[in-house]
Amino acid sequence: MTKKIGLFLGLFAMIGLAISTGVSEFKVDSMTFQLASDYVNISSNADLMKFKGSGTADDPYIIDGLNLNNHIGNGIVIRNTDAYILIKNCTMANLTGNYYGLYDVNGINIDDAKNVRVENCRLSGSGSSLSVSSAENIQITNYRGENIMFNGVKNGLIENCNSEHILVQEKIELMSSPRVTTDFMPETRVPSQNCLIKDCKSAYEIVLFSPKNCIVENCYVKDGWLMAFTPINTSFINSTVVNATMEMDFSSNTTLENMTLVDLKGINLGGFSPESYSPVVKNSTANGEKIYYYHDQKGLHLENLTAGYIWLVDCPETRIEGVEAGGIFAINSNSSTIEGSKANQIILALSKDVLIVNNTLRGSSAREAIKLDTGTSNITLYHNIITKSERYFGENLFASGIDASPSDGNNTFENNIITDSGYGIQAGGNNTFTGNTIANNIVGIKVSGNNNRVTQNNFIYNGVDAEQSSYINIRFANNIWDGNFWATYKGVEKDKTGLGSTPYVENIPFPRPCEPSPQVQEPVIDKVPSIVPISKT
């Protein structure tokens, strides 16, 4: 205990030394250690008196022309000010170190401040981030650097900037309380709101987490993500997205207008209500083809149409036949049919009694080629061909040929061909799988629920043919595995019936690094496996 207290007090002394005195080194015997320190540290309006200006909107305090290289620590730090400040024409490169092993350095760090402008600044190498937190009336223009991060910013502008990552997100603050006696700490979430990202170019991503009243206008994103998670009153206007993924989850009053999508990898949707899946799309294209958006129309018949995307919202009894599209989305559209079409992805949500038949999703780059999402049930997938161009999405996470794990179940999967994915099929409970060919996937089929019938399917050269695993505590007591063909079957046939005489057992695979370990995982046992391929197609 004495050693722990001494270590804590020593660390506390180091922290006090670095913060209060600005000293960048400390010595122990003959050793010298460099400490991270702020090159310019402004913690109140009083610290601004040495700079030119008077702190008004017309005559701001000015930090101009700082050229900083190979510094250990933050470049410019501004905290707890409300005077008007202009930071301009600053260049920083290769800022290194971190604070007490916890916080990486930033070129410019603005925290709990108001009325700060950053113009014509360049950050490169390590530490090339501009971070703004709990701030108001912040303007960033003509900035070049790796990251721009807004956390809980109100009335912010990011204009004509070039950055790999532009992040506008909520600020999560832990609240200390003398009544809290457990490891749980209450927290408050402060959203970024009334922010405009305009005329910006991102080499990887523009991401909005829980924004309110924000706009992305005339921007360019390539090779990564354009993402809005739980957006409220958010618009994407006149922007171009190339070879990237769009993520629009749990949206509320979100608009896509005059968008140009090129070689999009896919659009990911999620939510609990029709509005969550239904950003309004206006005058937008994908690969030069119009994105068709239909709302509150019953009995539509779309035939032999070439489209960027087809988006149905509240359109029951729609029939889509013989179309080619980047994606087909049916939201709250019961009793619809998608037949004989070609697409990169198909997403159903809050829809029942839908038939998906004779479609081709070849070389799909979407996270899920076909997704049966929240509120889907009694969906029939028959004779579809699904191949994936990518087995992973993100970092070490598996993509899926068919993901029906969020569905309410009672779905039928018959005579489909699913190949070359991470998961060939993911499913929850209460489904029937018959006559499918599932080949060359990392995992052929994963079921995470009960009451599934998996019969007369072909499992051919998957890394793991089948698994039963769940992150909740259930018992896999009612899944039926019967008469499937397993290319890896090593049992025997005694009576020449074409059926194996010994069970097929798929051993429990090792946990994969891309996922947390499941709480329940049991082997798959096919009591009477077929030893010849199923001929039915």
C-alpha cells in the first residue's frame, strides 16, 4: 500500500509540475525525462493581454504565424475564455508525447471557450489534430491537418478545410456524486448543434454522432465513411461520396439533397421506427442514375428500371421486378415482392410477408448483401444468388451475405446460393433453411436463437461450416440439423443409402478476435448427414 501511495503522490507531483510551472523536464539521479507541455497555454481572458488586439469581435486577440516543429506537447491550448480570439497562419509538425499516458497531444486544443476563429493553419505529422470541446461560436476555415474534432460544440463552422477525419459528436461528461458507491458514474451528454461543415474535403470520413440542426454542404468524401448516428434535423446537401459507405442510423428529420454517390460500397440503416430508416432523399444520384424515393404509396409496380437506389417508405404491396439498382430498401412496406432484380444490397425493416425471389447480388460490397432488420417477419428468400466482394467491413469485422439476426423470425430461406462472405448467413430464431448452398465463407451459418430448422443444405469449404452461439444466456435445445451435406464430413456410410451412419459434429470454433466471446456456444450435430451433394437447385 505504501508503494502505491508513493507512486500516486509522485505522479500527482509530476502533474502539478507540468501544469503549473510549464517545466518540460524533470530529473531523477542522472536521468532526464521530457514532459509534455503546452507551447501556448491560455486558461483565462487575463492570459490574452500579451497578444495584439482588444478581444472584441472587430478587434480580436491575435495569435499569428506560430511555426512549431518537434515539440513535446500541445501546440496551442485555449481554455475558459470568452474574449474573441483569432489564430491564423500557424504551422505545426511532428508534435509528440502524451499527458501522463492518457491524452495524446493536439496541435490546437480549444476547451470550454467561446468566440475563437482558426484561419489558414497547417498541421502535419504526429499531433496533427484540432480538437474543440464544450465550446461555442467556433469557426475553423482554410485548415489543413489530419483531424478536426468537435465535441459538444454549439454554433460551429468548419469551412474550406482538408482533413482525413472530420468528427462532430456529443460530449460525454461524467458527473461526480458523493452518493455514488458503485463503479457506475452518471453522465451527461451534450450534443454538438447548429454546426455547418461546408466546402470541405475529407480523404476518409465525415462523421456526425448525435448532432442537432447540423448541415454538411458541398463536401467531398472518399474511401471511408459519411456517417450520421442518431441525427436530429440534419441535412446533407450538394455533396459527393466516392468509394465509401454511408451510415444513416436512428435518424430523425434527416435530408439527403442533391447528393452524388459514386461506387458506393453500401448504405447502412438502423432504427426502431419508419422515420429512423427514412431520411428524405431529393434530387440525388448514384453512379449517374436517379435515386427513386417513394413514400406512402400503395401497390406500386416498378419494372425493368435502372436506378441508383430504390427507397420505399410506407409502400405496402409494392412489386419490384427486373430492376438494376445500387440498393433496394423497403421500410414499413408489408406484402411486397422483389423479384428478378440485380442489386448491391437489399434491406427490409418493419415489413412483413415479403417475397425476395430470383435476385442476384453478385460482388456485393455492402456490409450485408441482404438484411432483415428490426420488425421483419414471415419473409421468404427463394432462389437468390449472393456473392460478396469483401468478407470484412471495418477492422476485422465480418460482412454477411444474409443477416437476419435482428428479425422477429418465421422466415424461410430456400434454394439460395451464398458464397464468399464473412458470415454466409446470420439468423436469430424461428427460421427454416432448406436446400441452400453455402460455400467459401469464413462462417457458413451462425444461429443465435432456437427453433431453427436447418435441413438439406450444402455446406462446402467454409472456414467454419456452422455454429450456434449467443451473447445472451440461452440453451440451444430446439434447433434441428438434419440431412445436410457437409464437405468436411469424415463419417461412414454403412448401408449405401446416401446418408451417413455416424453424426456430423461441427466443433466449437475458437473465439475470433473481431467479436467478444459468446456467453453460450454449442457444437452443431447433424444426426443423419447426407454424403452426396443435394441435387435440388
